[in-house]
Amino acid sequence: MTKFMLLGLFDNVTTTATVVGEVRDLGIKDSEMEIMSNIPYASKIFGRKTPRQWFLPFALGGMAVGVLIAFFMSYITPRLYPIEVGGQGLTPVPPSAIMYFEFMALFTMLGAFVGFLLQNRFPILVRQMYDERITEGYIGVQVLAPSEAVMEQVVKVFENHHAAVVKREDAAGFPDQGMRHLLFWGGLGAAGLVAVLVPLLLTYDVVRLPWINTMKDTVVVKAQEGPRRAAPPDAVPIQGPVLIAGQPATERLPDTPESRERGAALFSINCAMCHGPAGNGEGVVGLKHFPETPPLDGERAAALSDDAIFLVITNGKNRMPSLAENLSPGDTWDIVNYVRSLGGAPAEAGQ
């Protein structure tokens, strides 16, 4: 049986509501009628049920996704790659709270936006019956008539209420876009999922590609190298020289509990990632990239003099970079005192 698509244009809301009611009395379902207007009239004005709103479910779904991502970033990632910084926990509360807020807000907005698009059946992928006069203020009533007899009855209703224009066409030319709509959003969702998963798989070493991404493969730029302008040959830093004739230019600070406490804090920031929080050579970066990192709680470190440890921290050695720009001479002596407290007898003065 041939179906027909009809379109009638009316110039006011009251007439349109009457037409919709009479067409419904002919056995036409609301799902087979569509009201088109350049003004967003409420459905109840025409005696129709309010369509299901997608904003709240999608907004809540987006918020849930934001919470899961924030949990992954703030709790799981630090435990996959634990780095102790400044003695604080792996998941500090204030930064984590900010992360939860940002991700929840972002994905709530994205979910509401997707719900808005679905509510408006975006995108339209099939041919639609339309008349440009709708943009000029007319209200269009589109009806899907199941037979020619019903079509004639609907046309009669349109004409009885002085429709400005009545269009009729074979409904076969206006297919339902359900499958195309599903394929569009399914493809878009799959592409978005791939765009998110591929960087994650690479970041967390699930998929490994040969790439220059470790410290040992990176060129080291030391102090006063690269784009920096070199100081004059005999220039002395404004805070005084760090070294004189290749030796420390300052005396060692007294080995006090206060100095060791300061040294422990500085060690956790500058050294623990390679040497380990306890100085046993089991730092996160050291174990993964520099297995040759020596422990600082054994005989090798104990055999070094205080001045030698100061020079290694200041100038660097082998793969260890110089920390002269990060630490003042006083900071360096505090770290020396802390290293001495890790284990092993300290070298005698003058060694």
C-alpha cells in the first residue's frame, strides 16, 4: 500500500492546534505528525505530549565519565608511576579536588551538548519535506498518511482550515534516517574512543614504539650552554663562588638534626627519583631507566669524602646531571649531611 507525505502551512497557532486535533481524530499518531516552525513552541500548545528530554541523562552520564577520568588520573596513575615529592601523599587532596571539579564540569557540558544534538535529531541525513515560507512565520504540519483514502481526508482538513499551501508526495522519497543516524553516531563515538585510547595505550606502555623518550637518550644542556650567554671568563656569581680551584668554596655546615631534616626534604625533590627515597638506589626513574644508579647507604658512598659528595652534586657525574642551578651551597651541604645519615661510616675529615 502506497504511503503519502503531506505538508500544510498555516499562519497562526490556534488554527494549527485545531488541524492537529482533527488529523489525530483520523487515526494519525503523533509519531506520524511533525510541527515545523521558526519559533520553538511547546508541544502542549498543539495538544501533543512533551517529547523525551535527553539533556539530563546525558549531562549526568558526562559527569560520571568525568569522575571516572579524574579518579584514573589522580589515584590510579600515581600508583602506576609512584614518585614521592616533598613528602606528600601520592594522591594529595587539594589538587585532586580541583581535578575532579574540572573533569566533571567539562564532561557535563559535553554530555549536555550531545544530548542537545540528539534531541534535535542532528544531523539530518535524508531528504525532508520543507517549505521556505516556514522561516517567514508560517507553521508547517507534516503528516504521513498510510493510504490514499486517508491522504484525501487529511487534505480536506488542511483545505477546510485555509492552508496557505498543501504539498503531497510519495512517502518512499522520504525514508526514515534511523539506521543512518545510528551509523553516524556510532562511527563518531568509535573514532572518539580510538582518539582517546591510542594515546593512553602509548602513555602506559601497553603498546610500545621505539622512540626517544628516556632521559639517557636526551641531550643534556649544562649551565651556561645552549642559548644562554656565557659569563666572562673570571666572573664570580653574586652569591659568591661555589668552587675554587675545583674544590668547595664553603665549609661544611654542622651535622645537626635541623640540617639533616632540610637535606631530607631537598633529597626527596632532587634525588629520590633516581636514588630512591631511602637512598638505596631503587628510585622510580632509576629502576626503569638507570639500573646502574649506585645506592647511597653502602660502602661506596661511605668511602667518599664530604667534599667529594659535594662536588658530585654540584658538577654531576656520568649520567647524573649537575644540580648547581637547583641548589645553593648551603642546600648542598644539607644534602651531604642527610646522605651521611643514610648508612655507612662517614669518611674522616681531610679524605
